[in-house]
Amino acid sequence: MANLDSAAIDEAPEASPRRRAGWWRKLGPGLITGAADDDPSGIATYSQAGAQFGYATSWVLLLTWPLMAGIQLASARIGRVTGKGLACSFALFCPRWLVWALVSLLLVANVINLGADLNAMGDAASLLVFGGHAGHAGTVAFVLGFGALSLLLQVWLPYRRYVQLLKWLTLPLLAYVALAFAVHVDWPQALRATVSPWQAPWGQRDYLTGLVAILGTTISPYLFFWQASQEVEEIARVPQDHALCEAPEQARRQSRRMKLDTWVGMGFSNLIAFFMIVATAATLHAQGVQHIESSTQAASALQPIAGRWAFLLFALGVIGTGALALPVLAGSAAYALADLCGWRAGLDRSLRRALPFYGVIAAAMLLGAAIGSAGWNPISALVWSAVINAVISVPIMAAVMIAAAHPRVMGKLPLAPRWRVLGWGATAVMACATLAMAVLSLSK
């Protein structure tokens, strides 16, 4: 590796300048990661927070945007610099048993999240098609169907092809933006709550649990592994691109692209989440509904703009975002294990060339479908999967931030100090929130 300063490389001109791509073409792994973040777990968590606490949790999304960008950019940079996934990078400075422990935490969180998402998708589809008359059997049928369809798409079609279609399935989420401007929102109160977190009911155990759930569904461990792996995939897919440790002259262009991609992707995710909280606070909370017990109840928030089509719009949002999130959840687990075991990996590889990789995806989908068929309340399952994500995230986030500055991993191209501050800030916030939740829970 060339003995050059990281900042100097980032500012250096490219050896072979190319025609600049439009800003939209620069968006890739970060945008997909941000879109996948607003999955059914996110919809349920943000809706429950708005219904239960009104505008009192809206400030969290103002905080998580830069923190989320910091930790995701660290993950993306590790993948782009090394040409390897996070698990391989962790192995360069961690004992192997510790890397296995971190990957095991990821697998647990992803399988639980898969199950919760499939459960919500199955419940929404069953209610939409059968009107609730099919009962649990209808939900199970759709859970198995969605799981099988997602697995077939991942195995038989290159991800970069069908993800272009899946991205459009997230458009129903924009209904929450429209809703916030169609109903009476107490904007002065909402804005005060957004910039005044000290006014929140910090002493309530339920509030802290809700706060941890929001953090867990916004800053999730599968997103770190996914974005790093997608940067590695981009290196393999684009002939002129190379890992930055081998081609430091590309660092300036790639750094700018990753920053734009990550800020836009995470901004989209957090903006939609903010409007979900505001919209449900102005509808469900204002109507006295503080605990969402079913998908139908959650969908009722959309009635002011969708009328009797409210549940259809809600169901399409849950199913569409779930379809986008399932490959990310299963794929990030498979990438992590493949890194550790030295398997060929990639959603653009054929089944024959990456059989163990696809075997992990199939196993994750099977376990997720089993959890999704267990008959749990879909809304509660989604919120608690977000809480579990938050608790599990802390050690993985610490490992990501250590790797992003470690010379064995990054050489002369570590993450810039200002981004390290954001990434470590995200780690500290997540750790403090989960610790406070645990202390308050034990003291009651």
C-alpha cells in the first residue's frame, strides 16, 4: 500500500479522470440500505411511538440521522478500502472466538427480525385477501409464501436486477408524509418536541423502551454488514473499480460517492420515520389510541387521506418494505458467515458457485418463517425485534468503529476523525439508552 496520508489521498486528483456521473447514478448501497431500514419493524415501531407518546419521540430522528450516517459510512469505507466484508476485517484485530461471537449476535438479531417481518407481511396479506376470516392459518400460508418467493428471487435472479423493482414498493411510505400535511398537526408542539428532548418523560420505563426500539430499528447491525458487503460487490461488478488499498488514486471519487450515497440514503430513512411519528401522533394519539394491538388499528392512521383504502395502502407499505428488507436481512447474515468461513459469496453468483452462501440464506429464511408462523401479535413482535436489535448492536458497533481506524484493517486510509466522532457517538447513545432501559426495568 502506498505510504500516503488518508486526507491527502482523499483530496488528490484521480490518475485517470472520467466523465462525472449524475448525482442519481452515484446512489447505490447507501440508498438501498436506507430504504431497507424502513421495514415492517420500523413501520410498527414508529407508529407505536407516535400513538403512545405523541410527538415526544420525534427528536430521536433528528439525532439519529448524523449518527446513522457516521456508522454506516464507517462500514461502507471498510468494505471499499479492504475489498472484504466486516467479519474478515474484524478477524484482523480480534481473536477468532470474538469474531464468531459478534457474527452469532448478528445471526440471532437477523433471524428474529426476519420472523417478525414475515409475520407482519403474512398478517397484512391475510387480512387484505381474506378479511381476517382465514385466521392464523391464512397468516401462516402467506408467511411461507413470502419466505419462499424471497428465497427464489435471491437464488435465481441477480439482486441488482430485481432490487430496482423492489425500490418502488417503498413508495406507499410517502403516504405518511402526505398524511402529516393532510390532518391537523400541532406543528409548534411537534417542532418543540423535536428540538427539546429534555421535555420528554424520561422517568417512564415504557418511554425508554420505546426510545431503545426506535434506535434499534433505525441503527441495526444487519445494515452495517450489508452496506460493507455491497461496496465489496460493487468492486467486483465494476471492472475499473478496485479496493482502495490497491488503488488509492480512486479514493477521492469513491469517498465523495460514499458520503453522498450514505447521507441521502440515511436522510430518506429518517425523514420517513419522522413523518410516521408525527402522522400517528396527530391521528391515533389525538384520538386516544395509545397502544396499537393490530395491523388494522395501525392502518387506521391513514384513513384521513385514504378512507376505506387505508388498510390497502398500509398493507402495501408493509409488504413492499418487507420484500426489500428480507434479502438484506438474510443476505447480510450469509455475507458475514461466508467471510468467516472463506466461502464464495454474492447475490449475483449462481447457486452452483456459491452453494454454502445460499444455504445460509435458505436456513435464515426457514428459521424466520418458523418464527413468523408462531402466532405472535405482529405489532408487538416487530417492536420487540427492534429492542433486541438495539441491545445486540452495541458490541458490533464498537467493533466497526475500531476497525474503521485500525492500521491492520485500513492501512493509510482510516476513516476521517469527524466521521469517527459520529460513529462513536452513535455507539455511545445506543449503549446509554439500552443501559438506562435495563436499569429502569430492574428498579421497578
